[in-house]
Amino acid sequence: MEKISPPIIFFEEYPHKKENQIKAELLDFPCIVFLAANNIKEFYAYKREYLKINPNIELAWWPVFKTVWLSPFTSPQEIENLIFQLKKEKSREEKLKILLDLELPFLRAQYFLIGLKHFKKSKQLIERLIEKSKELNVEIYTFEYPPNFLIFPFLLEKLGLTFLKINVGYKRILSCYTSSTPIVLRAMMKKTVLKEAKKDTREIFIALGLFARGRVRWEKLIKPAGLKKDLNYFLSKNVNKFAFFRLGGLNQEFLKIIHLYL
């Protein structure tokens, strides 16, 4: 029987910074921490540092690309290189958890144009990666935009930002960052995310935050009261698996609220 994932995930976009690494000391409950890294060798180096601080957490790999995030605008060579790295490591005893952060390259806008020539090939490679996850001995998590919210589901499929037609047991993390969403749209976003979480048979995590900014520097941070409100909403609807962006912003106030629901 496949092991059920811990109900809590953290992301860390800057795992090399000591101020983020030290936050691993606060994690006194089962969780997965996805560490952003350019390649698997770099990930394993970060993993060793985090395990020195807290040997009880589970570390997983968040691959980063020239486009920053992964989409069909990412070059096929980079996606093929990711698959190659995973093939080399597939003899490992335990499955390696990896995060496919499916987002458009807004921070590197030139790739919208550059990527058009290989869009179809790159999309096929991402599909192949997901389909071959068992063969590669990896457990895939996809980070996705809020479904049915401001963008039509069929368009998400066309853009290679969700792969619902692939019938394998990958796990989905649905973005629901209320702090960076206009107040008038927050309730609608939570409803659409909830609807998707209820209808999909895959394991679903709801991404809440932001505890600290990532590469997108203008996004607003969530306050403890906002986090508590979001957790109450989803837990009242029997949705109880969450992901938090990001570990570096974890503090005693947020930790106290998370502990209430463990």
C-alpha cells in the first residue's frame, strides 16, 4: 500500500540562505519541505544541510529552470536534462519526491517568444515525465494556478499548466494565496479551489500564504488572522492537506496557528 503523504508541505525558494535553513528547527511535526535547486546534485547538498538542523523532516526537490517555473515555454533540452538526471538516480531505495511548478514565465517574459518554437515538444516532454514517474521512481507533485478562476480550465490544459487527462497518481497543489489576491476575489477563488479539490480523485493540497515573498517581490504577505481564516474555511469543508509558501517566513505566530490543526 502506498504511504500517505504528510498533510503539510513547505516550499523554500532560497534554500541556500542560512536564515531560511534555520527555520527547519521549528518543524516538530511530519511535513515535506521542497527545496528549489538547479540540479539534483545541488538539491542533495541542500538536503544534507537541512538534515543537520532537523533530521526528522522529509526533503524533496523543486527543480528550477531558466524560465524559473516549468511550462511548455521551458526549453526541451532542460526538460530532457531533468528526465536524464532522474533516470540516473532511479535505483534509489525510496521514491524521490519532485515538484513541477507549472507556471508561465512572467519573470522572464522573453521566453514567451523564444518558447513558441518548441512549445509542442516541451509540453509532450512534461506529459512524458508525469506518465513515466513510476518508471523513474519519482513521486510527482504539481503546483498549479487556482483552477476555474480567471482562466478557463481548457486553457490551462492547452497551456500545459495542468494535465488532468493523464491517468497516473500524481499529487496536485492548488494555489490559493489570498494575501496576493484582491479582497473582492478571495471568496470566489477559495470556492473554485474547493470545488476542484472535492471533484478530483488525486491527492490534493491547498497552497496558502504568503509567509514570505519569493521571486515575485510585489506580492503581499498574509497575516496570522488571514491564515487562520483560510485554514478554518477549508477544514470546515473537510479539506485538510496544506502547503505553505515559504519556510523562510515561518514564525512562532504562524506555527501556533498551524499547531491548532495538527
